[in-house]
Amino acid sequence: MTNALNGKLGSLVAAGGGKIHTGPFGSQLHASDYVQQGIPCIMPANMKNNRVDLSNIALITEEDAQRLSKYIVRENDIVYSRRGDVTQKALIREKEAGYFCGTGCLLLRPGKKFDARFLTNYLSTEKIRSWIVSQAIGATMPNLNTGILSSIPFHGPEKEEQEKIANVLSAIEDKIELNNHINTELEAMAKTLYDYWFIQFDFPDANGKPYKISGGKMVYNQTLKREIPEGWRDCQFGDHVTFKRGISYKSGDIQDDGVPFINLNSFSLSGEFKLEGTKYYNGKFKPESKLAVGGLVIAITDVTRNADIIGKAFVIPDIFDEMPLISCDVACVSSKTFGAAYLEQLFNSESYHKYIKHYASGTLVLHLDLNGVKWFKTYQPPKKLLEKYDQHCNSLFKQRDIVLTENVYLEALRDWLLPMLMNGQVTVK
């Protein structure tokens, strides 16, 4: 590879007609300006694997977007996180053109000298990520500004060769994204069945018909202050669940290889497992601290502003070479009454999350009082119905694990190829 382009990123961007500027400040766009329907507003929390993650994205009105039109993103823009994890970014694709660059972000418009896909990958190399972190300002929370972004050193090929390299990496990333979409659909199927059977009470009756809609008898429960199907009963979680907390660790215990370590960063905002959040532990531990595949874990601490993750849960996927450990921010939940798949849906439900947040306390870091989980009152469906739901979900989990395993290998391939393509060790014909 010929390093035909050399210089600071800001100069090369400007020479190609691009620009780098800060997103809107809080004084220009307030929390009260967000609406239920409108234009997606990209925040740092919406940046995942260099793509825009639409889950839990804020929305603004068309009027606000036009009032602040300089922040409307175009295809091939790159939106950067301005604080916190300052290496987080998202490449804007055709379907996201017209979205809004939100507060806490920087907008990079690459210009004509760059293939935006190539530049995104160049900025993802360990060398550049480390450089950005070393330059970020702030002891407690790193901050990125236009000056730092503009000063990034660039050494790479002309645009024609950039496009060839980007095509190879994009093929891998597109497959990873497709697999993520498949997993989203599988998760939606599990949730839909849960809602249908255990929220709407339209589980199969003795004749295989939807229970409630077919006239199944509902009985008022005095404890729960609501109607539930005849034969169901109320219960308190403390009588049916047990907890096992994770292990404490030091930063030196976390390395590139070791025992898979499920931690707070393993949870998405909606509770699903995040593959990229897995860490690897090299400290001391007792063998019994390891968890089996299919176990249920919940987040018992939270650092998000709105307590988005506290109490959320996921079933451990079968993708690791050895049984994983969990950090002290996480607890394993066991129950002889309720299956892991059922509890996962209940813990991630809006009504339960609204309840459990009252048992979280702390200023910068929230800690969950597990008594709140134990005191939770709910209904107990029949054992056979719970087993039937778990059987359905186990089939979905197997499909999920196949896709996740494929993504593990695809991401490893991409990460292995990336530096070699960037420095010319591997070339594309």
C-alpha cells in the first residue's frame, strides 16, 4: 500500500471540502424538546460497532431539526462521542441521512479525499484509538473536541485504494449486522409469546384455543389487586428465587485473554446480552464461581443517568470456550419455580423495571437492594405452562447462540485483518 495521503485529519478533510464541528449544546436542545414521534437524534449511547443503534434513541420535532439544520447528518458523515468513551462513533449510511447529530457529539464530514467506510475503520485501529484517548481532556470524564479530532495523524492510500479495502471490511460488517438483526427478531419472538401468554393471558387452553379471548374464567386476586386466570395464584419472589453475586476484581485482573467475564458492560439498555461487552479475567477465583450456560444474570449496579440497566437480565449464551465468571456488578438468579426464559422477560418488562428502580440508591453509581426483588409480588402460572414457554425459548436460544458464535469469528477476522489492511501488510487486488 502506498501512503499517498499524509497529514493531519482536519487539513485533509478541509482540502476535500469536508468539515469537523461540534454538535448542539444543551442550551440549544433541552430534554423537554424530545418527543414521542419525530426525527432520530443520535447520542453517544446510540453508537454501536460503528453503526447507529436505534434502540432507545431520542426523537426531536421537524421544527427543531430545521432550526438547528447544520446538525442534520448526511450519508457518509461520521458522528463521534464527545465525552465518556471518546472512541465511540457511528458511520451514517443512506437510510440514516436526515437524522440529527445530538448533544454530546462531534460531526465529521470526511470530504472527497476519503472513503467514509475506510476512514471509519482507520479511526477504529488500536493505534488511533489509543492516540485519541491519550489526547482527550479531563481526569474524571475524558472529553473530545474538534481540535483533537482535527489533529489525528493520517497515513494512508488515495481514495481508489481506500474503496477496495473498505469493500472487504464492509462485507464482514454487513454480515455481522445481519446476524444482529436476526437476533433482534429472535428476541422479539420470545417477548411476543411472553406477552401473549402471560400478559394478555391468551395461552393455549385445554382445547388449544387462546384462553382469555375464548372466554377463559378470570378471578380477582385480592393480594395483586387484579384479575388473573382461574387456577393461578399470587406469590412473592423471595419464596422462589435465590441469588449468587459475582466476584470483585482489580483493573489488572482484566486482560486480552482469560476466563470470559460477564460484567455491567455486557448489558444493553434493554437488557440483551452485548457480545462486545465481554471482558477476560486473569485473577484468582473459586471453581464454583463459574456459571453454566443458560443461567440467568441480572445487573445489580448501574451508571446510566436514567437507571436504564438496573435489574435488567439476560440468559447466558452458549458461545464461550469455557464457563464464564460474573463481576460484582452482576448477580446470578436461580429458581426451581420459574424458568430462566420466563424470568428474563419479566425482569426486562417495563412494569417490573418501574418497580425495581425504587430499590436502587446511589449518586454516581446505583446499587440494587436485592430485597426489592425478593419482595416483588406477582402471579405464578401453572408449572406445565411455564415449562412449555421455556421449551419454545430454548429453541430460540439455540438459534441465537449459533448466530452469536458466528459473529465472534467474524469480529475476530475483521479485527485481525484491520491493522494489516491499514498498514499495507495485506493488499486487495
